[in-house]
Amino acid sequence: MEPLGFLDITAALAGRFWPVWIALAATFALSILYKRRLGLYGKLFDSPVGMTGFGIVMFWVFTALFANLIATHDPLTQISGMKNVLPGTPVRGAAEGAYGHYLLGGDNLARDVFSRMVMGARSVLSIAPAATAFAFMVGITLGLPAGYFGGKLDTGLSFVANLVLAFPVILLFYLLVTPEIQLAGPLVTMPWSTEGWRASIPNIMAAVLFVFPIIFFSILWNSRYFTSPARRNLYVGITLLFGLWVYAGLAFDADPTGIWSMDPNLLNVFVSVVFVNAPTVFRIIRGLVMDIKSRDYVAAGMTRGEGPWYIMLWEILPNARGPLIVDFCLRIGYTTILLGTLGFFGLGVAPESPDWGSTINQGRRLLSQFPHPAIVPALALMSLVLGLNLLADGLREESLKD
Amino acid sequence: MIRFLTKRLVTLILSALCITFAVFFLTTLPPNLEKLAKSEVGTRITDAEVASWLEKNGYDGPILARYGEWLGVVPGWTYTDENGTTRGRCIDAGMPADEAPRFCGVLQGDWGFSKVFREEVSNVISTRLGLTGWLMLCVMLVMVPSALLIGILAGMREGSRLDRSLSTFSIATTATPEYVSGVLFITIFASSVTGLKWFKGIATSAADDITFENFTLPVLTIALYGIGYIARMTRASMAEVMTAQYIRTARLKGVSFRNVVIRHALRNALIAPFTVIMLQFPWLLNGVVIVETLFNYKGFGWTLVQAAGNNDIELLLGCSVVAVVVVLITQLISDVGYAYLNPRIRIS
């Protein structure tokens, strides 16, 4: 087979992404059709910037979802003779039915750059939004009372938050995301397993940080349905049951059904990223609460006899949603950059992992001769973060209009 | 003002103590110490030998005491072996035990010995910090004026075409972390692929002799990421000032647009970016570590990576102290500077 030219490669790439194009077209068609009924999300389609950002983000989301259909080769398979080959090189001795070209070339271990990039989207998009969501839960649960009650609680929490923020991020990563740290700490025997649970720092941090979503939702339902105990018990009960099940699996690796569990390396990375992000979210929430606290509707709520947690979660929080949604988008982008940084320094992830940061790290050694293995994931990462930033910008513009 | 300053200083010292303790705790975790013992004695030693090595070298005390020794507020450890020779933290080789000082820690200027560089930690850090200083200086010289200019031009007339294009540019730069822009720059300007080869993709030689050729790419890479952020802050601040009453009054009085911007708006619009620029330092540190690794420029960031990668505990502690102190001091300057620049805070 002949090597492909530039136009052929572009055409072939566009063709490979067919499930993404269909899904994108469907999303946009439906959203634009019903945009007047969809609130802030619908308004996004009035702003060209927001729409572009949303398009780019959804492109990567769908790529991550359909990665199996899009990838041309297995991201870990090495094919001999394909080391550092240029984009569009035909695969030597390709088997019947297998894809015949390395569309974006091969890396220094003769793996397909394109497939690794596509699979990398999946690994990035499965961690970044989840880690951001956890950071928000922690930040909201601590930031609301700190801003609302003030006083000693606020001073203490703010001091701790500032401590974490004064820590240089890279140093923190180098200290927290190492294989040694997973082995440090006494083994605690747990009734449910023979191996026991190691009280290492990432495990302890996971045990502390992963409680916050359960606390958040329990307080949320409890304060809302305090007056009708039957419903309150139902909602809080479901939250606790489901939350503790997931919690046991993720933080203690003790899920009896085995659905929820996390690889120790991944847990380490996840916890560190949440830990780095949570203080900033805390500060944002605290500032917003201190601002909104003095509004008339909060005073009205107090005179009606609403409890402090009801006011915080059901009066203040919904009114702070605009800046929070915007920050959430920006923060997913920032988390993506942080994950890339971790990969760039080879911290925490498996060496074979196709995630973008570590691929850039592997590709940079031969940058001046064979730049394509590093350029492809670099552009992918950049476009995803750019999409998130544009989306945040569009959302900010539209949420300021009302 | 004095009360404000003392309060900030107390918080600063308290934070520095907490953070250095956290770093000390994390760097001297048992597995790290075990690795250190094995690299000093031999990889095949037994657990008992590891324990005895740790005991002989003062690593077996309680963590707070060891932190105190390292800081220089607790007398250094001593160990007398079976031959009667006494060794200790503060006792240099060949020095009689009773002549040695009792305290020797960071506060006394004794930063320890780096096992990777085979040199005093204080020497390593001061040389490397000097190199990074040049990098930072160039970055600041490029980043701050261009970011302020972009921000002011964009915020001057909000919503204009100039504003739109400059804002898009700033968003694009904030979406490009250093490891992405560095890779792109090297590929475009320094690789055989495009054939431009205007600059060098490796900045190792800049340690001896900084030239336009070997220093441009590292400086641009760090500056680019910061430019977008500072420019956006400046733009927001500028746009807010431009809608203020006194600007409209000045315009109605017939002052030209140029004069309004330069003489009335600028001074107030630059207060907010000042804090942002100062708070940018911690992030610059990140950029420095990435860029120095990518371009192999052997400055402070590169040293930090070497120390962390090779389990060089004393050097890593030294680097952390420097990093943390830099971050805390810039925070202090930003707070004090903000209070000083903003008349509403200064007078109350």
C-alpha cells in the first residue's frame, strides 16, 4: 500500500470520527430546536463563543465515549517496523480486516499515535470531571458554613486552605504521588478482608475526602424535607445506603459486590488532584456566601424561621450557581492541565498508559527529529482545555445577561 | 498599618512552620528513609541493618524532635559507637565532639549535604537559584508589559473587534500549559521538520552564556501561559474603570480619549493586576520546573526534580523551604501592596 498524503490523512481522520459527527449533529440539532426551553444551557446557543466551546468539549466527550469505534489499532500493541514512522505510513504486513495505516504515525515503541490519542481522551475525561466534582463537594460543604457562620470556624478553615494554596503544586505532587507513599503507614486489620487496609497518606486522604459528597447530600435532603420525616428518611436513607456502598468500595476497597474499586495509583492521583483543587473552590464559595448573606431574601428566610443549613443550601447556593458553573468548567480545564503535568513528570500513572501527559513526556525526547508523537496529544490537550475555557466564557456572558 | 503588618507576619511564620513540617514529614517517611539507608549501605541489607543504620545516623527519633533538629531549635543528635567515637549531626568529620556547636539547622545556616550533587545544599541552591533568577527576570520583562498592554487595549473599548480578538488570544494562551507550548515551540522553531531552526531547543548552554538563540524559547514558553491570565484580569479591571462616573465626567469635559485612558483610567485599573502579578509567582514556579525539565536548563526547578527523583532528602527539604518562602513572601507583598495602593484600604 502507498503512504497517504496530507489530504488523504485528513479525510481518513474525519471519516474515523463518524460516530462523533453524528452524535454532535444530533446534540446541536436538538439543543437549537428546543433552546428556549432549556434555561442557561439553551442560552449558550445564542453566543458563538459558547457554542464553539461546547462543540469542542462535546467532540472530546463523544470521542471518549466511542473510543473503541474510532481507534484504528490497539493503543498498546507494538507493530514491528513501525517505530517513529511518519503520519500516513501503511502498516507492514497488516492482517486481513485490520486497519491498513498509522494515520498519525507511530511512536518510539511502534504504537499507533492516533489510537493512543483517542484512548487518552477516555482516560483524561474519566478522571478530570470526577475529580473536579469531588473538589466542589469538599469546597461547598466546608465553604458554606465558613462563609455563613464566620468566626473561629472560618479562621481555622481559611488558614488550612491558605496553607494548601501556598504549597507549590509540583512539590506537592512529587511528595504525594510516589509509589513509596502508598507503602508508608501501618496495616490496619479490617473485619472484611484478609489483607487489611493500609493507613497510608493517600488512603487516609481518600477516606476523609470521599466522605464529603455523602455529608453534602445527606444535609441537603435533611434540611429540605425536615418537615416531612417520611420523605426525609427515604431520601437520606437512599443517599446513605448508596453513598456508603460506593465509599466502602472506593476508599477502603471493601465493596462486597466488587463494582466500586480504584487502582491504588489512580486513587493516589485522584486524591492529590482533589486536594489541590478543593481549597480554591472553598475560597470561591466562602466569598460568594459572604456576599449573598446580606441579601434581603436571606433575611426573609431567617424571619420565616428557616434553619441555617436550609438557608445555606437552598437559598444561598442556588443563587450562587452562575459563578459556580463557570468556575466548574474552568476548573475541569485546570484539572486536565494538572493531570497532564503529573503525566509529564511520569508520576502516578502506569508507564504504558495512553493519557496525554505521559505521551507528551515520552515523545519529547525525540522532539527535534520526530515531533508527531508529542504534538498530537499536545494539540488534543490544548483543544480540550481551550473548549472548556470558551464554554466557561460563553456561560459567563449569558449568565450575566439575566 | 503596623498591626496589619504584624498580623500578616505572624500568619506567615506560622504557615512557613506548618508547611515545612509537612514537607519534612513527607520526605522522611519510613520507606524513603529505608531507601536512603539502602542506597548508602547496599541494596541487600536486612531490615535489622537498616534499623541500626537509621539509629546511627539520627533518623530514629520522634518526628517532632528530628524536625526541631533540622530547624535548629533542638540540639543535634549524637551517637557514640562501641569504639567510643562520637558522631553527630553537628559534628563534622575530624572535629572533636566537644567542640561542635549544639544546634545546627536551617536557622543556623546549616542546610545539610546533597548526596546527588556531592556538595553543600546551600551552595547547590544558591547557584541554581541564580540561574533561575535570570530566567524569571527575562520572563517578567516579557510577560508583564505585554500582558498589561493586551489587557489595557482590550478593556479600553469593551466589545470592540480589538477586544474580541485580544480576549480570544488570552483565552487561548491560558489553555496552553507550558508542556504543550514548549513542545509546539520546539517543533516549529527548533526542529528539522519545519526547517526553521531559528532557536535552540535545548537551553543547557544558557547556564554559562545567555544568548538570544538559546533563551528565547524557554522564556516565551513560561511567559505565554501567564500573559493570558494577567491580561484577562487587567481587561476586567480596565473595563470596570472605564464605566466609572469620573471617566464619563472627564470625557464630557472634553478630555481626549487617549488622555482619559492614560491619565485617568490606567492608575486605577492597574491596582488589581498588581496583586494578580504577585500571586502569579507560585504558578511561575510550576512553569519553571516544567520548562527547565523540558529545555534541560539546570536551574532551581531542574534541581528540585533531581532531588525528588533521586530521594535526596536534604536537598529536597532545602528546595521546599526556598519555594515555600518565595510563595509566602509574594503573598505578603501582594497583600501589603494592595493595601498600600488602594486608598480606600490605606486610609481606613
